[in-house]
Amino acid sequence: MALGTRELYHSPNSDRWQLARDPVSGRVFIKHESNIAAGGRITDIEIGAFLIGGRRGPEHTELLRLIGTLTTDADDAQGT
């Protein structure tokens, strides 16, 4: 089965970060694809490691925004 992915951020230099989920194991992680000039490597990063990595780039901001929508959706459903 294919991974389920959602793009978090595509940088001006063509790096891409995706939120990914393995449908078999349920594992959720960040999939980073470096740009061609940097080798085009694909790296899987655990969510915790991604968030505590010390950087706060737009890819981090987008993941945190997406996580925040989970509580907003739940609050809306409960009428709060």
C-alpha cells in the first residue's frame, strides 16, 4: 500500500516536506525531500525529532498550524 501524504511546505529552493502516514503500521512521520542540488535525498523524520530539531522554519510552522486545526475542528463539533 502507498503512503498517505500531505504536503506541508515546498521551499523556494525546491525542498519539500510532507506529513506522511504508513497505512499498514499507522506510523506518522515527516518525509523530507531535498532539492536536486543537495542530492535529492528522501529522509523520514519522526514527528518529535522534527519539532525539537532546533529550527523553526515555515515547514515547522505549517505542521503546528495543521495540528492546531485538530482542536479547532473538535471545538466546532462540540459547539464550543
